[in-house]
Amino acid sequence: MLTSLYIHIPFCSQICTYCDFHKEMAKQSKKEKYISALIKELEYHRNEIKNVKTIYIGGGTPTSLELPLLEKLLITINNLIDMDNVLEFSTESNPNDYNLELILLLKKYNINRVSIGVQTFDKEQLKFLGRTHTKNDVLNAIKLLRENDFTNISIDMIFSLVNQTEDDLEKDLIEVLKLDADHISYYSLILEEKSKLYYLLGKNKISMNSEELEGLMYNKVINTLEENSLMQYEISNFSKPGFESLHNKTYWLNLEYLGVGTGSHSMYQGFRYYNPTNITKYIKMIEEDDFTFHTSYEYDSLNEEMMLGLRLIKGININEINEKYNIDILTYFPDLNKYLDQNIIEVNNGYLRFTRDGILLGNLVFQIFVEVL
Ligand code: SF4
């Protein structure tokens, strides 16, 4: 049964130097056409989505939409989906998008979780990353959200930024803790091929931190957050008890989800596919009532399930996998035994998981599943 719906808004009011997400800065007329197409796609899937348990609006930056346009989308979602069934309805957002009007709109249409792109508190780093918000924007956003009874606030942070030292990271962590967020996603900076930072790296204008420093920083993040009751439940995700992201767990547990909007991926009824990545093509096909735009692709369910499940700190339920795929995973993937012997992974209460030190060497283990994909 379909439990999760992802909705993609491919627009931003600024383009960050590290970002390779599917997004652009667009004129109002294009945004309007896009939202109309998106609504048509949602209506096309009305029977499949009416009982979903989690909804996630991502991007891009959904909250960069002008409010009437955002409201048009939210009205449709609320009309098509039985909101009494929905446990988690999230939107991504940027700190400087928040004002009382936006917050009341989110509340009116049952959004009960917000994810805010904070990234760092260092003014120079924010500028370097192409972010346009300030620390005060973050503080104001969270204050307003709390005053209006938002009880599930997540923030996105980045560590191992260009030239960032351990001391710099410590300063960021001090600010993070003051926010008292319920959930934190803390990723290391990754230079994606299509990003401006990747280009600068190629021209030797910037350099990345060594793996050793990145490892030290990752440890600092884990230790600091856990000492403050933000428990790590996934390689890059931390939460107060009871605030793990239900929507993202759909992905990590290899469960079915439907993605709508340009470039969105779906895993539904045994198939994997994605929508056209070209926004104009996506709009045109929908305007012509042509919903044959999915591109399917092969995937190996077992290998994906191993890769995704090991991202969770709890790990993979060995019996469930063995029964589901009629295998013995330690025989099927003999290299796992090597990493068990090296104490990189361990078996705990029937779950296969990374050890606390082993998590830093995750890529070694993930390689097993990439090679056979
Ligand atoms: S990081 Fe977020 S806000 Fe920045 S360009 Fe990418 S999607 Fe837009």
C-alpha cells in the first residue's frame, strides 16, 4: 500500500554554490503554469494518494513560491488526501521566507513539520555558499514557528565546509543547540558535479578538507548532538525521541512512495521511474493530458534495501531480509563476514548494523552492494 507522497517544487529565489538539486529561478508565469500542471498530476493520482500517511514538499524551495500560488497547491492537497490519516506533512523552507502570513498558511493546511535550510551560522561561509539568510532570520523563523505551535522543527546543517576548522564547527554546534530543534540533518559538504563549487575545485581555486579532518568533524557532530539528547538514528540524521522523520524512513526502509512534479522519482507497484526533468516538457505533456512521461529504470531491490537499511543506526533486520529474499545474507554477501571480523559492522538483537567506529568507514561496506547493482 502506498504510504508516502513526495511533491517537487523546482524553484528557488537564489542559487547556492554547492547545489545540484533540480531547481531554477523562474518567472511568475512559469511558476503558475507549473503549479497548474502539478495539480493536474496530483488529481490524476487521486485514488492512489488519498490515504497516504506522509507528505513531503521538497525542492527547490517550496516556501519561495508566492503565497497565493502555494495556497492553491495546499488546497488541492487537502482536498485530495484524507488529512485525518496523515501523520506527517512536511515542507522544506529557507529561514528568510518566514513571516506570520506564511506560518498561518502552513498551519491552516495541516503542515505539521518544517525543515529549514540553516546550513551554518558563519556569515562568511553563508555568503560563500550563496545563501542569502542571516542568523537572525533563523532565530526569528524558529521563534515565530514555536509561538504558533509548530512542535516538529527540523534544520539542515552542513559540516566540513571549505576552510572550516574544528573550532568553527564547534561554534556552529553551540548555535545549533541553542535552537532546540526537534530534528537535525547534518551532512558533510559534497561537491556535486553540476555545482559552482565543483567548478572552483577543478580550477584549484578551493580545496576540500582531508578525509581525516572530515572524520574528526563527523565524530564531533555525533558526540555533541547525542550528549544533548539528539540521538543519531541515521548516518546523517538526529532527533529528539519520537521525532524521527517518518517520510524519510519510507525511503530507508525501501517502502513504496510516489513522487509528483518534474524530476520526481517513484517506487510504486514494483517499478522505479522518474518524471521528465525538463520543466517545460513536464508542463507541456500535462497540459496535453499526456501522462505517459515516466522513465522506468532497473533496480535491484535486495541491494538497495541493504544499502538503505544500513544507513539506519538500528540496522537491518536479518530475518526479515532472509525471508523476503529467500537467502542467507551472510552467505549471499560473503564480504560482510570480513567487515564483521574487522568490527566495522556487528549483529545486535538480530539486526546487522554499523559499529560506532565502523560508521566512519561506511563506504567500504556500501561498496559491496554497489558492485552488484
Ligand atoms: S540548496 Fe536549496 S535553496 Fe539553495 S539552490 Fe539548492 S534547492 Fe535552492
